[in-house]
Amino acid sequence: MLKNNPQQDPQKVADAFADLIEKPKGEKPFRIPVDFIGMGEHIQKYNEHLEQIMVGLYTNFGSQGMLSVKK
């Protein structure tokens, strides 16, 4: 796939990780799409839905405190 889509360069994934590491605590998302072939919008919607499910599950089990980093 990467051969057929050179714009999806693995270096861009590494750059996204570096950017994520530099974000301050409390501003880091659970998931982040790294896409340069046109699927990013769909993946972002999927991630948002998955996060709603995750928050609901943790909340229903009384474990919502595990969803944030304490400063």
C-alpha cells in the first residue's frame, strides 16, 4: 500500500508521535488519525464514536477517573 501511496510516508507517523509527545498533559487525545490518502475524516468520526463508547463504559463501571491524568 505504501508503494502505491507515497504520500502516506511512515515518517509522517513518526512526526505525529513527536507532536503528540510535545503536547502538555491534559491536551493529548486518546487517538489521532495520521492520514494522507483521504481516510482521515472517516477515521476521525470512528475515533470520536469509539471514545464515546469508552467513556460510557468507564463511567458505567465507576472507573471514569482512569480517563484523565491527574496533575
